Amino acid sequence: MTITDHQEHKIWVYGTVPQPVGGVAIFLQRLIESKRVPLAGLIDPYFGAQKAELPIRHRYPKKKGPLHRILTLMKLFRLRDELLFINGSRPESILALFPFLLFRNAKKSLLLHHGDLWGSIECSRIKTALVTYMLRGYSQIFCLSEKQREFYISNKVEESRLTLIDSYIGILKSEPGPEEIDGDAKVDVAHFSKQAREAIAWVSQSKSKVIIGSGYAQPFYNHEWVLDFLQQESHAAFGNVRYILCCYGPETDHLQQLRERFSVLPDARLCFGLSPLEFNAVLSRSDIYVRPTSIDSFGIAIHDARALGLQVVASDACERPKDIWVHENGNYDQFRELLKKCLVSSNEMRTGAGSEAGDIARRMTIVDALQGFAQVQTFMDLPRATEELSSSLGVSCDTRL
């Protein structure tokens, strides 16, 4: 016979919110702002001059530099008895974090977002061994794909601790959609950066279709594929289509190369450093979202684009939704042909293009998974508990029924 006690505990989160901007940070910001999971606070290791305002406690470095980051991470020692959800990107995240998670008493869960978890550690036996060891300490690990699930199994994680999830959290109602932007929310747009206002004006200046891309300024995103397409194809055949690319993250050498290529094309525009709210305003006014990246884990912008009614062309670098145009990873010719079909088709989204494994909508949502993690269930054996109680009181008690 047992006594079962169900209690909902609030979860502390380790991760970051904009700034810096990126899919991992935007996901976490939406999770927190949705208020659908009982969260106590956020330990954020990244400094940002303009951090997002959150409805929970937010601890982050007040200045740049490793010292201030370490001081922030040391706050984790005070949370030894608190549930902890770690939201990161690569396996290196748990390597760097391990010293600050020693001597924990409460459970912790993990979600890594990178599409190639093997890539960063496969060349190092030491890193692989350390990751395998450290993964033993997580009671629950959330997987974005079958590929991620295979990674954890290959590192000796029991399947009982793995959960395939749908991590998408949609654009919150507090963020203006296209109708609000055109109407009542003009005041909000007036507070956008000059670059964002100019981008919105550029996208809206004609009725020709607008292709939009986003991501880090890194070669594996293949941002230049649309530029190649515009230079090789007849614009008139596609109604003088235009292309806007919204990059974020660190300023790289590749960013400068992209700027040089964009500067010679009148129907192409490059933006760098838009806020998530500004990007969504530009996205909502566009027609086709492209994501030909060679490495991906989820692609939150794909799901936002679908929610806003855009058509989507993307690589099969990871599992994709079924209603988009999907091309083989690294195959520019196939991307070009699909983009042509997309441009001449109606604005209706593609049906049945994604892989069977990409039916992400049938999985448990990250919200439900974390709500389950917050439910602490303790069991007490009644006869044993009674014996311990009577012993401490110095009395005899017969527990037989």
C-alpha cells in the first residue's frame, strides 16, 4: 500500500533570451511569456544591452566578460533543491555547465536545439566520453527529432528518459500580426528601428512577390542560393520577384561577402540585427519563406511563416512539416525548381511535401512535457512509514490489516 502525493513545483530555467537573437533564444522567450508552464526564474549566461523583459526573475551578467558570466552561473548552486530545465544548443553546453550542477538534489531536464549533435564532439573521444557521463544526470531529455533521439541512445541514455516533442510555440498575441501592423499598431511600428521601418516600406512598395530568408551569416545557411536564382532566371517570368534576407548573430566575414553581393542587385535587400518583433513584421508582409540550410534542428521561422500564411521552401536537413516544399539537402538545382513552382503557384500552402517523420504536430508539446516535469510525485510505503513513526515514538503498532 502506498500514499501518493502530487505537487506542482516551479521550474528554474537555464538558457538565454534576446539579446542575443536566435531561434533558441526566441523559443525560450515565448515559453516564458506564454505563462503556460510554472517557471520560477531564468539563469541567463549572456550579457545583453537590451535584454527582453520577462514576467519571471531574470538573472544575467550586467557587464561583458567571463568573470560576470561565472558569477551569474554560480547562482545555480543556490538552486540545488529546485527543479531545473536546461535549454541549450550543442553538447558543449552541458560540458561547460557541469561544474555548476554538482551536488544537486533536485531533478533536471534538458533540451538541445542543434541539428547535428554528433558534429561538435565526434572528433574527440574525450568530449564524447564526458558527454556520455554527464547525460546520466538528467532525469528527462527532450528530443526535437528522431536523429537527436538516436544521438542520445548512442550515448547510453535509456529510452525511458527520452521524449520526442514538438517545441513550437507560436507568435504570441502581444506581437502584432499583419492586420494590426497596418492598422491600430502603427504606433508600435513607429518605435521600430530605422532599418526595420525601411525594410517594411521596401517589402510593401509593390505587388510583386517577396522571398524572405533568415538565419546566421554562415555559409551553411546557403543564403546566396536565392541571389543565384535571381541572377540566372528571368525576373519578368516571375513578376519581378524580390528577395529580402534578415540575418542576426555575430558579424562574420561571410556577412560582408553577402553585403557585397546584395549591393549589386536592385531587387535584393539585406538586413542585419532586426529584433524578433521587427522580423515578424517583415515576415508577415512577405510571400515565400526559404530555408535551404544544410544544418537545422527545427526552424522556428518556418512554423511562423506557415502560421502567417506564407509558402515555404526548405531543405530536408531535419524533419519538416508536411505542408511545405522540401528539397534534398545541398541540392541547389532542386531548390531552384521548387522555388519556380512556388512562384507560379497560388498562395496556398503546399500539401504533403514534408517527410512522414516530420508529422511533428502529433507529438507531445514542450509545454505539456514541462508541465509533467513540474509534477513531483513522491511515494511512501505505508507499513514502513508507520513502523518508522512508531519506533521514533517508542510505541508498538501492528500494521497488518
